[in-house]
Amino acid sequence: MDELEFVVAARIQFPELFDTQFNVGSVAFLPYIGVEGGWDVYKFIDDDRHSTDDITTVVRGTLGTTILIHKQFGFNIQYAHDFMEKKDHILSGGIVMDF
């Protein structure tokens, strides 16, 4: 899978929307929804002819949660689905750290 994407992402967390926080013991769950938009330019830069037809539009919705173990440490899990040309299903995760 060869991709080089330039995207802008925006999301809103449910606790900001509904003024509630989900806790299981001392662990906080911050679910969110969002949208990402931009371009995948891998084919454009990989091909010698550099045709703009090779630039793919990326528009995807996201759904995820941030799991905070502590105020400064947690994990992020996200599912994203493309709505335009690519039709990708993306599951990603990461570490959240605040310094």
C-alpha cells in the first residue's frame, strides 16, 4: 500500500458536546467523531509524467475514543472510512502523551 496523503482533520469529543464524561474506575473514555479531507499524491510524484489525474481526493469520516489512564498518558483508537474514490477502511491506534 503506497500512499502519501496531505489531509486536514477536525473532530469533536462527546464530553465537549454533551458535558458528560465516561469513566470506568479511574480511566476516562473520551469518544469522538470527526472528518478528514485532503489529497493522496503518491501516484502523482511516483509517475514521471506528473499528471493531476493521478491526485486522489480523500474525504473520510472518523469515529474513535481516547482512553486516558492518567491526565498525561493514554491511548487513542480510531476507525475511519473514505467516502470518495478510495473507499478505504482504516483502523489505527496510538499513544497520547501530554508534556
